Amino acid sequence: MPEDTPLLDTLAVMTAASIEASNLEARELMLARIAALAAVGAPPASYLANAGTAVDIGITLEDVQGVLIAVAPIVGTARVVSAAGNIARALGFAIAAIDAELTADDD
């Protein structure tokens, strides 16, 4: 593992092992991960860490909304509202990062 990102590298290895060991299709696996993130009150960075894979396999904002609606009776209103806010913040971070990258490319 490179020494400059040991935490991210470890998380990537853990995620890859989880995906490999699961018998779920990629779409169902990502929806389950989103539900789990909502259930544990995950911060925006946790959603951001999963956003790329989710987008790559075709998870839409409507899918995420559907997951939050499905888990609301189990995890509660506060967790779902918090999850929606954290997802929005994660998307904001992603958009800002893309914008910064595009701006740097233009220079």
C-alpha cells in the first residue's frame, strides 16, 4: 500500500473484499450499502466514498430516495433527514471537486 493514503487504501481493500464476498448483484449491493450508511448515521464522506461506484452502476437520486423511504420506518425520521442532508453535502463536495479539476485543466 502506498504510504501517502493508508486509510483510504485500507478502506478500498475492505470494500473490495466485501463486494467480492457478496452474492448480491452490484446494484443491490450498493443500495444495501446506502441503507446501511443511513442506518448508522454516516457522515458525508462515507456517502462520497461510495458515490463513484453507485453512479458507475447506474444508481440514481430516485433510487437513493427510494432507499431512504424504505428504511424510514425502521431507522426513524431523524436518521433519514440526516442521511438526506449528508448525501446532499457529499454531492456538493463532489461537484466542487469536479469544478476545481476542470478549472485547473483550463489554466
